[in-house]
Amino acid sequence: MLEIIYQDEHLIAINKPHGLLVHQSSIARDATEFALQMLRNQVDKHVSPVHRLDRKTSGILLFAFDKESEIVMHQQFMNAETEKKYLAILRGFAPDEMDIDYPLVKENGTIQDAFTSFRTLQKAEVDVAFGKHSTSRYSLVEATPKTGRMHQLRRHFSHIHHPIIGDRTHGCNKQNKFFLEQWNMTTMLLHASELSFIHPKTAEKIHLKATLHEEFKRVMDFMKMKL
């Protein structure tokens, strides 16, 4: 059963687990379960996603029951009128606060402006040697993307040399292997924790929160991190 964190007659939001695709995709033919179909079966109603989360990203995923709400919410996301917050664990000690203003290139070569702000919530030094270092250092950050580009947070954190742990495409393969061997951790430590938007029908401001999933909390526990 998917965890439903918000529902009315027009919208429904779930706390998507790590590793679950939003819908069927030709780039992930191994998948047999999809959030879209699971939610349709669970509520026995047609739903349509109004935004996307990567397969390995957990957290708030919003769907619409009707076409009009779907269109309005699509526009809010496209026009950066929503407010999103993410939690992530990064390699190394990240700056206390930082704005990342770094354009990203689409697959077709188009350059898009991309802006992310983040603040470091906690830093951890784990007493496990990594490479030439006698300990391993990590940062728990809260990120606020102002734009919504593909893999924006993953690419931005990679750009500042503090990649997200578990990110295979833009991250550090040595760290990912290290987490697999040391702690049997295979997911990506990125979680869509908060979402604010204007309700498409009532014009009310809605603020949603999604709790961390067990794998993210397990890593925080052995790093002695607390929110």
C-alpha cells in the first residue's frame, strides 16, 4: 500500500518509496510496479501525475483526479510557482549555505537556467576509512530548487563536488560501492520532503510534508544525524 499524505476530490499525494517508478518507461524495462498504476488500483479511480520524481528519489508525488486540475498543476510546476524542499546526504562537508546558479544542458543541446539554494543541517564524520582518508565525511542538506530541470539537484551537487550518495549517474561510484559494501545501501539519498502550491480549485495554499523512508533513516542513524 502506498502512503497517502493528502487527498481531496481533485488531488492526491503519496510518499513515494525509493526505487519505485512513477510510470512505465522504456529505460527501465526491469520494473514491474509503478506508482501510477498502484495508486489507481488503491483508490479505484483514474489519476494522472502532475510532476515527476526520479526512480531512486523518495518523497512527495502529486496526482490529479480530473483533467482541469492536472493542467493547472502542470502549469504551476512549469512556471516555478510551487515551493519544493528536498533532503539529501552528500559526500564531504558541504558549505553551511550556498546558492548554485549553474545552467544545465538538455539532451537536445538547449541550455536552461537552473538555480538551487541549500543549507547544511548537519555534518557527520564516520569512523570508517575511505581511500587515503582515515574517516568518511558527509553532510545532510536541505535543498530548495527554484527551477525544475531534469536531475537538477543531482547535477548541481555534482557540480560543486559534493555529489548525492547513491547517485549512479552523476555521483561518485567509489562512494556508492563503499556504501554497498559497508552498509548494503543501494538507494539514492534524496527525498522530496515538502511541497507547497495553490490549490487549483479553492486557491488555498496547500503545504505537504513527507516523512523519511526507512533506508534514509537507517543511514542517518549510523551517521548519528537527527532532524
